[in-house]
Amino acid sequence: MLRAPDRDAAISWYTEKLDFSVVDTVPSGDDMTFVFLSPAVDDGFRLELLAGPGAAERPVYADLGASLGLSGWHHLAFA
């Protein structure tokens, strides 16, 4: 699950840039929505977004090396 502060912007990015499609959306109180997306070539794969206000911004780093010290996810890769 990826956290996105702006549901519409996140959906637009995944559908326009990666050709994903929205499979389902499920409201989840406090203006939050679970959004399930699949790539055009594999409707068995799901990417889950939790979208809505209130997400804290991640720190901005001056270089890649500095960003590697943050615990948790660093990036998402598809092959």
C-alpha cells in the first residue's frame, strides 16, 4: 500500500504515466479512499493506494546517498 495525499492526482499519475486502470475504490472514513489499480497487461496484479488528506511530507534530500539513511521503503520498482 502506498500513501497518497491527493487521490485524483495519484490516479492520474498511475493511469497516464504507467497505463494502469482503476479496478476498485473503497471509501475509508475521514476523507480517505483505498484505490486499487492494475497494469494494462495484468489484471491479476494490484497496486493499493490509500489516498486522502493528512499524509506527512517525506524529507527532501540533496543527494541520493543521504536518502538511503531513511528507514522503510525507498522506491518502488516494476520489471
